[in-house]
Amino acid sequence: MAPITMNHITKVYGDGYPAVNDVSLEIADGEFMILVGPSGCGKSTLLRMIVGLEDISSGDMLIGGERVNEKAPRDRNLSMVFQNYALYPHLTVYENIAFPLRLKGVSDDEIKRRVEEAATTLELTEHLQRKPSQLSGGQRQRVAMGRAIVRQASAFLFDEPLSNLDAKLRGQMRTEILRLQRRLDTTTVYVTHDQTEAMTLGDRVAVMRKGVLQQVASPRELYEQPLNLFVAGFIGSPPMNFLPAAIEDNQVKLPFLSYPLPREVAAQIGDSDLLIAGIRPEHFADSSLVDEHKRDRGTTFEVKVDVTEWLGSQQYAYVPFEAPEEINRHLAELQQELDGEQMRTQMIVSLDPASRIRDGAKAELWLDPSRVHLFDPRTGKNLTRDAKAEAPAATATSSASGSASSAPAPAPASSSAAASSTAPASSAAAPAPASAPASGSAGSAEPPAPDGSLRPT
Amino acid sequence: MTGSATATRPKQRRQRSISVGGAILIVVYTMLPIAWILSLSLKSPGDLTNKKFLPSHWTLANYRTVFKTSLFTDALRNSIGISLIATVIGVVVATFAAYAIARLDFPGKRVILSLALAIAIFPQVALLGSLFSMWRAVKLYDTWPGLIIPYVSFTLPLSIWVLSAFFREIPWEMEQAAQVDGATAWQAFTKAIVPLAAPGVFTTAIIAFFAAWQDFAFAITLTSTNRARTVPAALAFFTGASQFQQPTTAIAAGAIVVTVPIIILVLVFQRRIVAGLTAGAVKG
């Protein structure tokens, strides 16, 4: 158990391409940190640099306060679960789990005790004498985890451990990993491209893009206060809708509605008259189903629904719209980075399953404009980001009940200015383990972002 | 629907009979010479011209003869010793070389591989003359090392190619997992990689052993006495029980004696060669 500190870590490959670019990240003792991003963003490379399988081009890697840049993997006392498990096929499950202990020269009795203990934890006891090839995917995955937990490692590293499992098993193993981590309370770094894993497992999540750290925050903050267009588009499923937002006469004109331009945004945009608006699908609602007392907070508008998808627990409606060429270009680029493909400009609206809105029909939707994020298309910066949300995650969430106060939190000025590059300084300082349970307890339907700050006056 | 089913059935039957017929043809073609040698080895020397495939009288006299001849027994000893030593050296060197080629990125990797291939296809006979002169000059002529050296150098390229293909198939993660688990590079190699490459190592060992075991050109050129002469060369000097008879039957017996170990070897190890030991190592 040890904290892991990364100071300006960079990895440059032979062709000069920086796979990981100036990443600074502090992972507290016992914290569950997720590294997430689209494929090729450098998250696995970063993990492999922590464990020592990849050389560090520049920067310092500290584990438990000790610089480990030049240490061999075996001297770092970390354990790792590989994507393909990397079990030794010629050894039994017992010997696979015992392997790290055997290398350390632990006595046979001690090995037996510890392997059996790990096997009990992971419910592998009856498989101990079998070979990996006789096990199912989920069992193999557990063996790999057994091999990781059997010795008292300083930290656990997971490299997309669930990506080889089918969807159902993945869900089960995900909770299993979380339970294990909570019980052992060991620092954990977990690489994934699956945002469900990222959101559910992590105390904090580090979003990476092209080797650069975009934002490090609690899952809740990432979702509600993304730092930039990339994070906003990456986190959330179905993804955030991006609409062209023309600025005219202090009004934000979206394809279907317009609302007054928030003051703090007006101060930032200068003379640019075209922004990108980001709206989560669930922030729309069927206006006929909106509570009376809530209705006044938002605007209603009419759209033509193209297709609806009814899933039982929710319902999605697709609304096509036209967007200017410039915005389309930005969005297509963003989609490509997010491993997606933009076929048409359409808006996804998440509706109550009780809604009677049907395919091809005209529908009246409701939206609270204070929930709309505005992004600068050139820099991708979120102009409506609530500065308070950037305060150390733990304090922000633990004081969520009192967050109606509109006074800006005393967040360091430098951190709010940290736009798209590395912004760990402020969030890293947070005593993060407290943040996850805290954010859970604050889990009312309302976001912690106080409405007042975003609302048009 | 039933119509199409009945239409496909005769077609399938025809395809099946063609493949079975083809298999029989190949087996007969390859086994006939061996069966012939076997029957020859069981004929008495005088029975050689009985104009029948099978001997008139079955006899083991030829086997007694070859094992009584020091020419043959010495050659057998040389064959076993030289082939085994050449195999061991070849496999060990090839394992290290192949591992380096498969895993490490170093300048000249391509050159080494292409050179190895060039050596593998180089006509060995072209070297015989110069080797003969050289070995006599450096006192390697008619010695075990005199044969082991060319055997090792000519089997190495193929061994390296086979083994590096095997090593490349083993996931990198195996070794990295071992290193993270606390193994040194050497431990990771011996405890994780070599056991996984075992089928490859066996295959290579058998190829190397065969090459040395059945070589005739080097053996006949670089030896002159029983000191280092191997069986294939020795058979050429065979005179049989009496020098007034054709030694054909005795030579046939000798040939059978040296073929048997090869057959046993293949039968014993074929499962290991074929078995995919890596099954289950990764997702699957």
C-alpha cells in the first residue's frame, strides 16, 4: 500500500511521437484511480510505465515516496492483471497463484496458507488443481486476480481486465473487483476504455486524450462539469448532444430554441458568435410530463422526432437537425477521436418511458437552459463550467448539501485556468478516498451545481 | 428439400472415396521401399535373388551379422554420440538466438535472419572439398568434433527459424507477468517461456537430430576410420558375413537398425510436437 505520484511523465517513442505527454498525477494511498480514454490515448502506456514494463522518457515516478524510474518491474512490488490474463498454461491454478511467492522464496506452508486464502476470497478453491485451459473466461480472470492479491503488493494495476469477458460476466466481475479493492484497501490503478467501468469503479477518473491528461475528477464531476468538449463527449452514454449555438443579441440560439446568454459566458467569448452547446440526453423531457413547479425553470419547444427507441426503463428519441459546416467539421473530428463515426447531425433525447411521443410525430420537449454547457469550438474549453466544482473533489461533494451558497469556492486561480492540458494540481491535492462515498450520499436527482450560477438573470 | 439432400449424398461419398484412395496411394508409395528393405533384411544372403518380395526363409542372421561387425557397432556408437551432441548444442544455441530474435530489437536482426536462411539453402556439397582440406590442417579430420561442427552449423538456421516462430507466438505478457511477479529476466525465460516453447524445442531437436543422423556427405568425406564414421557412411563400406557374397541383405539389416530409433522418436514425441501447449494461456 503506497501512494503513486507522477511528475511530468512523458513517453516518447523512437519516431518522436509522444504517447504520454507531460502527465502529472497523484494517486493517494488506497485510492481507486481509473485511467480512461479512447484507444491509443496512452492510458495503457502510462500504466506500463508505472509497473516498469515501459521506460520513462522523462519525469519522475514515485511509489510510496520513492523514485522508481530505474527500478526493474520485480523491484517495484506492484501486481498487475493483464488484459489477456497471462496465466502460465503449464502450471495449475494453485501454482499460478503461488508463482510470485515461489519467486520470493516463501516457505511451502506459508504459500499454501496464502494461496488458499486468496482462492477462498475469489471462490477458486475447487479449481486449484486444474490447468488454466480447463477454466472459463471468468475463472481465468479470477486466477489472474488471485495471482495479484496473493502477495502484499504496494498497488494493483489492472489493464482492461474485463474486456475479454462477455457483457453479463463483465458486470459481475466489475462489482467483484470493487468489493475486493474496498476490502483490501490497496491503491489501484485501472485502465479501461469502458466508461461504465470508469464511472462505477473509480474514486477518481483520469481522462486521457492523445497522451495528454484532460481532466482528473470524481465520476460525478466529470459527468456534470466536464472541463472540455472531449471529456463531455467521452463521458456519458448515450453521449452528450452537441448543437451549434449562435450568439445573437445576448441570446444563445440553438436549432430549436433560444435562451439568454449567461453572463459569465458572455465575458469569455469575446467577439466569436458561434459556440457548441452540450446537452445531456436526459436533460430534455417530454413537456407534458414535466412537473408544474419545475416547468417554469425551463423552456419548451417543438421538434420533429425521427425515430424512437423504447427500452422499458427509458426511451430515446432521435431528432435530426441542421448544423453549420464549421460546427460539423469540429464534431466530426471529435467523433473520430472518440472512436465513433458521425453519420448525421442528430440529437438524442432521453424520455420517460411513459411518454407518448412516437416516431415521425411532432413533440413538445422541455429543457432547463441552466443545464446546457457551452463550449468554445476552437479550444474545446467549457465556458459554463462551474468553478466551484473544481474545488477539491472531496470538499465539493461532502459539502454538497450546502452547495446552494453561490459564493465561489476558494479554488486556486491556477486550477481554474488549467484548460485542456494537465490539470491535476488542484484535484490531486484532494484527499480523494473520501470522495466516492460522499458523492454517493449526495445522490439526489439534482446535480450539485447550483442553478443560480448558470441561470440567465 | 429431400431432393437436394439425396443429390448431395453421392457427391459426398465420391469426395470421400477420392480422399481415402489418395491417402492409400501415398502410404503405399512411401512405405513400399521400407517394406522392401525390411523383407530384404530378413532374407538370407543367398536368397537375395529369389525373385519374390518375401523371403523364402525368414532369418535374423543379417542382424546377428551386423551386430557382430565392429564396423557397424562402432559406427552406431559414433552416430548416436555425434547426433546427440550436435542436437543438444544446436538446440541450446538456437533457443537463445531465437529468443533474442523474437523478443529483442537490435540492429542487424534482419541481416542475421537472412544470413541464416542463406546458410540453410546453401548447397552443402560445395563445402565438402574445402572442409576436407581445412579439417586435415586443423586436425579435426576423422574426429567427432569434425562432424559435430558442420552438423550444428547447418541445422542452426532452420532451428532458429522454427524456434523464433514459436517464441513469437507466445504472448509477450507471459514474460511481463512473470517479471511483475518478481522474476528476473532469466527466471522469466526459464520458468515461463521455455516450458511454453517446449513443443517448438522438441520439433527443433528432432529436426536437428535427423539431419545429423541421416547425413551421408559429410560423414563419408570427413572420416576415414571407425573413430568417427557414422552409420550411413559405414553402410557403404559393408562387406557382409563373407566377402564372397553380396552384402545387400546385411546392409538392409543395418538400415533397419538405424531407422527404428527414428520411428520410435517420432511416435513418442509426435503428440508433444503437435500438442498446442499454449492453449488456454490467453483468452480462448
